[in-house]
Amino acid sequence: MAGYPAHENAAKILENLREAAAKAEGETKERIEKAIAGLDPIKDNRTFMRTQKAERVTTGTLEASEALKNNLADTEKLASIEADIAELVERVRTMVVRMT
């Protein structure tokens, strides 16, 4: 899905989260894996993930994932990532429901 910033950001976010999950342990690793499981199925969504709103959300999430990758102890960044991914999942779900 080249050409759409949200798709590219989502791919980079997943890469950063997988790298962080490889280093993490315990509850932090579980939370990161749950975030990956939420984002992975929607990363190439052709509806909401093409919007400017998705681009703005993923840009912030990308920055947070970079910071988390470098500092696994930063629970604020992890909480921010979880909230952003939950918002993306909900937006994709509601947009798909509206279109059917």
C-alpha cells in the first residue's frame, strides 16, 4: 500500500513494536504483543487508513513506538500506543460497518 502515509507508518510501527517485543519481558511484552495483534490486521485497510485522520494518529504512534523501542520502561508511551491502536481499530471497524 505504498503512497499512503498511514499504511507506511503502520508498517514502521509494527516493525518497532516487534523489535521492542523481542527485548521486553513479562507484562510489557504481553501488552506490546496485544498492540501488534490489534494493528496487524488493519494496517492495509483501504478505507479509514487512507484518511488524513489515520495519518495524524499513526504519525504520533510512530514517534511513540520509536521512543518505546529505545526505552521499554516508558509505560506512558506504551499506554499511548495502546490507546492510538484501539482508536484506529474502532475507526476502521465503524467505517467498514457504515459502508456495508
